[in-house]
Amino acid sequence: MRVEQAEVLGGDSLYESAKKIYPQKISGRFRSIKTALLFITLGIYYFVPFLRWDRGPNAPGQAILIDLDAKRAYLFSVEIWPQEVYYITGLLVLAAMTLFLMNAIAGRVWCGYLCPQTVWTDLFQYFERLTEGDRRERMALDAAPWSVNKVLRKTAKHVSWVVIAWWTGGAWVLYFNDAPTIVKQLATGTAPMAAYGAIAFLTTTTYLLAGHMREQVCIYMCPWPRIQAALTDEYALTVSYRHDRGEPRMPLKRSEKAKAAGLDIGGCIDCKQCVAVCPSGVDIREGLQVACVQCGLCIDACDTVMNKVGRPDGLIGYDTDVNMARRIKGLAPVYRLVRPRTILYAGVIAVVGSVMLYTLATRAYAGLDVIHDRNPLYVKLSQGGVRNGFTIRFLNKRPVERTFVLQVDGLPAGAAVEAFGATTVMGVEPQIVVGPDTSREVRVVVVVPPHSGLPETTPITFRINDAVFGDKVSTSDFFKMPKPEEGQTP
Ligand code: SF4
Ligand code: SF4
């Protein structure tokens, strides 16, 4: 296929082969921000599973835990049950809106500073520099024939990458198990197979994505650059080259001579330091590109060069499309942080966040799911009464055993409620005991006496009450009756 394409295109391949990028070390404001965020985000990821949180007896003591066996997610004092999966939906909406808001204010700031691909690539590059040296040394090492020095340096690099990748996969598993316990099990080879499988998978993907694929992931695999481009507007801050100040560019010595001759030259000395430090190999002077993750390192590089040659810095900086155009016209820049889209995103974040906080603060510690029998909907009894069957799941979200009293409202006089397996049955109020932090399914039948006068469908309400904790929960359903035959009362 590639041969045919090459023939059609007169010998050229449709695909450009990836060029290896050798980013150069740089210091500056944005490098410091990136380093600080790297420590914060990786610190959170690697060490949060070891944070303890006392939830009392019968509950796990890990601050953040996704317990797949018990079907629970724990986030400090919040415990999320499978029935409360809407909290996860809420969190996803908040995450998406926060990303949109960040994009509306400062473009791909997520990509440049916080995206796991960026953070881990940054960490891998640090160890690459440590073992193989900075840009020039790495280029020379790659070009040099194999030697003991080259083998040792390459081995050290790959070993350090594998260790980081392995620790990354290992940390992921800690979020799904009690961290100290699973660490001991991993160390003694007694952990579940799923844990070894997850670690092996994440070790491999981290090693490949952060070690080898790097900027190719951002350019070809990640959808966010395209989505971001569709979402952004001319008021979002992006890393931009100041054409009005930089052009016409000229090497330093020539530009000094040209200046002395009275020619109008730009500030850019075409040193290409901005390209050398770029983790994506982008030349920002050619305008905004999909490969540019907006990390700001080219700003640090250019400012360093400008300070060295005694020219004003800021040739590359965060700016908006509007201001780029205004500057070319000689107009003062304008910034509009408050715009319809930023108001919309912030508004959705405020509303969804408030609703989630309110529901979390007022959430019930008991729950009730009722499923009416589908087939048959009702049963006519030989004495003339009608019976409906239900499957009811009682949820006890407290870490102690509790007794719920079940009541059914909306039934006629003489109706009876029976819960199979209930501890005691007293008239129409069965009592159901549910263990700590668990749920219990109980079969319940409701029987109405003959000639009850109920229509085909009667709304009824199931209520549970725990007198000890005062939790009351209710849910609605229906009592179904046969269709009355002509001339007969139900
Ligand atoms: S062009 Fe500048 S901001 Fe964009 S990725 Fe490269 S160094 Fe980062
Ligand atoms: S670092 Fe600055 S001066 Fe050097 S090429 Fe880039 S924009 Fe021009």
C-alpha cells in the first residue's frame, strides 16, 4: 500500500516519519511553574493512597478508595454507592466545564502544565538529561557509534524510565485496594492477579507514551487539541510570537550593523533557542500550531536570550489574537476575561457544584429501591383478594446494623403487607434488619381484601423509618388490580 501511494505521489510517502526531538534544558518563570506543578500533581498521585481517614469500625480507613468488590467509592468523608453514580456524572460535568473555562481564559494551559502526558513526559525528560546529558550531548550520543559509555547511559535511562513507569502503575492499583496491605502483598508476591495485570499494563503504557511517543500523542492521538481549537476564541490567551516586534528577524551581528546603518529591524536574532527548548519541536514564530502545548518554555528561552543581548524581553509571551492584531495596528491591548462563554462555564460550575454540595450535605443514610413484579402484575386469590409482589432492596449506609420499619401508604382498610425474612411481622409494619454498610433484598407481598373498590392502578408509597437514627426514606409505586368485568365491582 505504501509503495502504491509513493508511486502515485511520485516517490513521496503520504506519512512523515517522526523526527526525534532533543529539548534543551531551560530555566525561567514558566519552567519554575511547570516544575512546581509537576511536584504537586505527582505528589498527589503517588502519595494520596497512603492518606488515612477514620470512618469507624466496619469501614475502610483509606481517604480515597474505589472498592470494586464492595461497589463503593470513598472520598474522605463521602461514600458513594452504586445507586449514587450521578455524583460521578456531576464530577465529570465539573471537570469538563473547568477544562472549557481554562481554555476560554488561557488556551491549552491544561496541556502545557497539568495533562498527565505532559507531566510524565517532563519527568522522563528530566531523567533523560540526568543520564544522557542536555540537547547537544544527547544528539552527539545518538550519532556516535555504540560504545561502553553509550550502552551504560542508554541502559541507565531506560532503567530509570521503567522504574518510574512501574511506580506509576503500582500507585494506580493503590487507589483500588488498601494501600499498605496491597504494598505488602505485592512485595511478598501474594497480591491478586488483577493487580499484577494492571501494573504491567500501566508500566508498559507509561513507558511507551512518556518515554517514546511523547509529542506524537498530543499531535496524533489526543482529541483535545482539535476540540480545543473549535472551542477557543480570539480573547483566549495563547503563547504567541510578537511579529510586530520580532520582524524582520536577523542574526545578532548583522542586525547590529543594520541598526547602525539606520535600518528598521526586529528584535528576533534568529537564534532558534525557542525551538531548541520546545518539547514538541515547534517554531512558534510560524504561528499557532496543533503541536504547541502552550507550555511557555519558549517564552523563558527567548527572555533569557533577550536579556543576554540587552534587548527588551517579551518577544514571545501569552497574548490574545485580538491583541496581536491590535498591536500590529499600533493600538493598545485589550483583555476581556468576562465574556459570555466564561460566564456560561463559570455559571455551570457554580450550579452543578452547589447542587452536588447540597445533595451531599443532605443525603440520606438509608435507601429503598422497589421493583414491582412484571409477570404477573397481580394475582387473584381464591378468597377474592388481590396480591401484588415486590422486590425491595433496603440500603443501610451507616457502619452499624440497623432495623427499618416498613410501611405502605395508600392501601385500603384490611390490606396486609408481608415481608419474607423480616425479623418480626406486626400487623402491616414488618421490621427488616440490615447489616452495617450494606444492602439487603427482601421479597414483599401486599394483599388487598375482596371488594376493596380499588381501580386498575392505585399509587402507593413505600416508607422506611429507622427510629434510632431518625432516617426516613420513601419511594412511590403502584398497586395493580384486574380489569373490572362489566357489571362487577372490583
Ligand atoms: S512552542 Fe513554546 S509554548 Fe508551544 S510547546 Fe513549544 S515551547 Fe511550549
Ligand atoms: S528565542 Fe527569541 S530571538 Fe531566538 S529565535 Fe526565538 S524568538 Fe527569535
